[in-house]
Amino acid sequence: MRPYDAEAIEAVLADKAYDSQDLVAYIESLEAQAVIPSRKNSTQPREIDGELYKERNKIERFFGRIKHFRRVATRYEKTARNYMAFLHLASITVLLL
């Protein structure tokens, strides 16, 4: 069983490190768009949606900001419940700043 709703996935955003034909085929089997730029040495370069790929940068910056909270970066919390609670608190703090 999948831990997510495959029908809710519209696109998968990733960097060049995830450029693999198997991964792209799996994403397309979920009827989602693979927004993964091709590597320079790729024999079959793919066209990607540049505007959608820019959204990936926002996600990367958000993760960088929540890692400034030492408890999130080092996982001080012993239980998943407490860690998730602090992750929510850090996310709210970042979004309010």
C-alpha cells in the first residue's frame, strides 16, 4: 500500500541528480508530470516546464530556513509525535517571519 494518494500527485519536482529513465517512467505511470531536468550528457534530453521548476527553489529555501532550528536539524526529540509537533512550530515561525 502506498503512503500517499497517487491520484493527488500532479507533478514531481526534482533536480538533475534524480534524472533516471526508471524514475521518470514510474512518475509517468502515476499519471504525474516529471519536472526533472536532464543531465548534460543525457542521450535523450527532456523538455521541462521552467515555471513549475522554479517552485522547487521555494521548497529548498523553506527547508533551509527550518534547519536553522537546531531541534529540527539534529532531531533532539525522541518520539515522532514530538518531532512533528516541533516541526509544525518551526514551520509556522518561518511562515510568519
